[in-house]
Amino acid sequence: MQRSKMVYIQWVDSNIMHGWQSDLENCDVALSNEIGYMVHEDEDKIILARGISSQGFYNSPMSIPSGCIKIKKELRIK
């Protein structure tokens, strides 16, 4: 099994306010944070997984568009 990097990602996500609204000052994008194994990266996206089994299965893979990423840091596992 190939070892994947553990990374911290901070990214911008869409946000929604429910129901009728008159004050739109609080309707802003959401700043999200995620930690996981980076199992794929290309110019369009990265894919993070919460876990990887010894058989090569990925737990809860998540695709994040590259244009939404604000911070990407590799984490060291001791």
C-alpha cells in the first residue's frame, strides 16, 4: 500500500441561509477546515480520505476544488 500524506486543508465553501431574509450582511461563504489523507491531487481538485484500509479502500473520500483552497499544509505523524 502506498503511503498517503496527512494534510490540513482550509477552504472556502458555499453557505445558505434558510427562509426569507432581509439582512444579507451575514450571508457569506463558509471557511471550512479538514484533516485527512491526500489520496489524489490534480489541477482541478484534491481528494482527501478520513482513513485508508490495508486492502486499499478509502473511508469518506471528499473532493475539494483547487480554486477553493486557501491553506494546504502537510502534517507530520510521529
